[in-house]
Amino acid sequence: MSGQLILDDGTTVTLRRTARARRMTLRVSGRDGAVTLTLPPRLPEAEARAFLSERSAWLKRAMQGVVPAAAVEFGAALPVEGRALVLTPAPVRRPQIDGEALLLPATRPAAATAAAFLRALAQGRLTHASDRHAATLGLSFRAIALRDTRSRWGSCTHDGRLMYSWRLAMAPPPVLDYVAAHEVAHLAHMDHSAQFWRAVAGLCPDYPQHRGWLRQHGGALHRWQFRADSPRGN
């Protein structure tokens, strides 16, 4: 069950009541600035308001740290494999990189075309990396799916299906490779045990650096707003 509170400064706080909550937890999404207060199901709204009042300074700092959304349009500098490429209309039939520019067909919407380009790039890079890491472990996976997920960069199911966010094509190549190593390691260990992290280290020795990059910069990849007609799902 959920509801909303409007604070004095106009901030909207979504109340998320769940039986699993034993105390109140306040969260600000680094991707879109959404504020969520999770609380036990029977806790009075007055206590929620008092809690928010006590945390007002923290909430203000957290909101200031949210990176504003950016439109994917001609002239924007969109990250592609860690490089900022200017989306440039050109007389081309398909997207192509030219120096510091990503040339896009001038007669098509920039956002949809750029999203399709990133998805195709991610498909190729992640398939290659997953194949390589799986071969190293002597394992195999059933399928790869790409989605525009917000809660995770990748996942692995018990039956060997890998899922990745196609926005990984925006990150530096070693970061994408780390995520592939992480998910492929789950083929051997469906947990985050010491054995799992040893497997990740065997596939990607410098994984802490790339994991840290995602923690620090991953939210900025989600700030880019693609139109509704950009590729989503499989």
C-alpha cells in the first residue's frame, strides 16, 4: 500500500507501506530524484511527517546531488563507450561514429535512432564478453536479453538466462566487461559468497575499479531521457 505526502517546499514523498519494514527508511533516487519513505503498515502518518521533518537537512542535500535529466536530441553530447559524442544530423542511412560525433540520419528522430544504435552496440559487446567469460569457466548460458532496467545492470536466472541493461553501451568498455563477468560468474554461484567474488576476480581481476565506476557514475547514464519509441524490452 502506498500514498503520497507533499512537504512544505513542494517535494513529493511517496509512502511505501510494507509488512517487511521494521523501521522507516528514506531514499532519494539518484536517477530521477524520486523520494520514497518506506514504513511499517500501521505506523501513523503523523510519525512519518515528524521523521521527514527531522531528516529535512539530509533530504535537501540528497536532492541537490541528483543529476538533472538530459534530453537525447541533436546537439547533445551522449556518452558512447565512455566517450561523449555529439549527436549530429547527417546524410547517412545508419548511425556511424566520426571522430567526436555520432552521425545520425537527419530525417529520423535522434532519440529513437541513438537508442537503437546503443542497443545494437550493447548486444554485440555483451554477447562477445559473455561468451568469452563463460568459456573461461567451462560453462554455458541459455540466452541473453537486453532491457532498459533501472534497478540493476544485469541478472542471471537459475536456468542460465542472462539479462543486461543496454545502457551499458554508454559506459567505458571495461565496465561493460565487468558486468558480463559478474553475471556469468552467477552461472557457477547463484549468490554473492566469497566463492562468487573469487570467480569474478578470476574473470576480471580489476573488477573493484569498474564496480566503483558504476556506483559513482552509473546514475548519470540513466539521466538520458530517450523517447517512448526507443527500444525497450527484448
